Amino acid sequence: ENCLRVICLGGSTTFSTTDDDDTWPAQLERMLQEHFPDKRVEVLNLGMNSASSPFSLILLALKGVHFKPDLVIDYEGFNDIWQGMGFKGGINTDYTPYLKDMSFTGKLQNAAGYYKKKLTPKFLYVSYFFSISDYLFDRFILNRSEDMSVHYINVMDKDANSPLKGMEIFISNLRSIAGVARSHNAKVLFSTIHTFDDDKIVEQVNFGIIKLAAEMN
């Protein structure tokens, strides 16, 4: 009773890697609680590292709606860009080419990366020398180029006049997220994604998000 509940979806930018109290959902909860002192405010962080729109759609449909949210906020797009729009060989609507790459071998490589960070002295780990040599090792020895968003950005079609099929899939997934939320009497808020440079694909994705939000009010 008298509760305002918000669910936040997205990838690592929502999940965050800092303390729980520093995530943007936690900060939003404090701000809303201050704005609505007579209500109990709950902002639930359903963000997940490496998640893209298919993951968020499933999380909302199978888990999120059972919390009976009043508002669903979706902040994602980065992972969709490199999972769904730049994957060499194309992408399916369920992103299975990317999921298939999360094989046992890939998990072993990820584990190796974890221990590499743990065992390498910090002064060396944060150096340009280590970053460049590590990239070259991954790229040419382990052939892990498809795990790197930088590689995807470089090989993607930058022509804004030719919408990528992957972006159409991404926008369709956002439409489905909104449909699921609305069918459970929740309002929806989409956020555009931030970029540090003038990247045409990010601009294109943000335009698609804004256009969908306008269509769905």
C-alpha cells in the first residue's frame, strides 16, 4: 500500500560495478523518496552485465512484472550495438550468433581474463603497454575480436541513410518491452544512450529510441 515501485532495465550501465548505493537506480530511489515523502519508494535494479534488449525483455516478462511496478525505465543500447548490429555474419532476432559465442571455450577465456587482472600488478595492468599487448594477444592469438566493442564499431556500416537490420530488431524489442509493461499497468520511460564522441550509429540508435517514444506517447 502507498508504494511507488520502479524497475530499471539495462546492461552494465544500469547494473553498475560500484557499491549498490552508488548506482543510478539507488540514487533515483533516494531522489524520489525525497520528492514523495508520504510514499514508500522502491527502485529495483534489474540491470545485468552484458545484457541487451532480448535479456531485458525476458527479465521483465518473467520476473519484473511480478513486482507489479508503476514505472519501467529502460536504459540500454550499447550492448545491442555490438551484439546485434555489428556481429560479423549478421544477427538473428534472438541474438543467437552472439549467444553461441558464449561457449565453454569463451567462458574459459573470460576466466583467464579475470585471473589476469587479479594477478597482474596494478601499475602494469593500467598501463598502455599492457592494454596494447593484451589486445594483440586476444585479437591474433585467441581470435577474440568479436568480444570487443571497439572491433564492432570499426566494422559497422556507418551510413546513416542505410538503417541496419539490427537497429530495427532493437527498436522492435523496445516496443515489446513497452507492451509487456503496459499490459501490467506500468508506465514506460526510454532513455537515449550517452556517447563520448560523434558516433553516427549511436546518433541513429538514439533517433530510433526518440521516434519510438513519440509513437507510443
